[in-house]
Amino acid sequence: ENEEVADTLHCLAMTLVSTCELDDAASLFERALAIRKKKLGAFDLNIASTLSNLAHILQLRGNWATGMKHCKEALRIQRMTVGDDSPITTETLECIGRIHMDKREFESAIQCFNQCISQGKSKLQR
């Protein structure tokens, strides 16, 4: 399978998320992720995108540990490629905050959300 197949799987998964077919979407994201990691290497934004989308589904399903793992991997890739001030980095940090909130780790959630606000302000000040 090639990168185009991964792109199509990712798009189909996004469509299934829109129709609330989360189990099928998660499966497609996992397939796309496996292809992308094999074809693109470890530090590609497409990998981060798939990780973030998969993490969101896992968060909704209450699978916080795996969702957090995927969010942190996506965040690491995003910080290395586009930096902290990118909106996509902020979105992933917000997902981490939501997982903390779901786990009732409110202090950690507040820290994440405050960091999101700070990153948004720094972008506005440029």
C-alpha cells in the first residue's frame, strides 16, 4: 500500500467520524497510520494528523491512556516540524487537556488550556 491509499483511508475515516461511526473510523485511522509510518518516516505532519484524529476518537471512547500516548506523539512531531505557535499544535494540546479533564486531572487540564491560550495570544501579537 502507498501514501495515496493512506490519504484515502484518512479521508474516509474523517467522513465516518462525521457520521458517528467511530469504531470503523478508528480502524481506518489505524490502517492509515501504519502505512504513513512505513512510507513517511517518524516525523511527518500527516502522521501527526492521523495520530491526533485517532486520539480524539479514543478520548471519546474513554481509552484515555492510548489517546494520550497518540496525542503526545503527535505533539512531539508538530513541535519539531511547525513549532508551538501553530494552530495544529494548539489543537493537539487542547485534546491533551480534554483527556486530563475527562480523567478528572483538573490541574493538568488547566495547564494545557492556559498554554493553548498563551500560544493563541503569541500568534495574535505577531
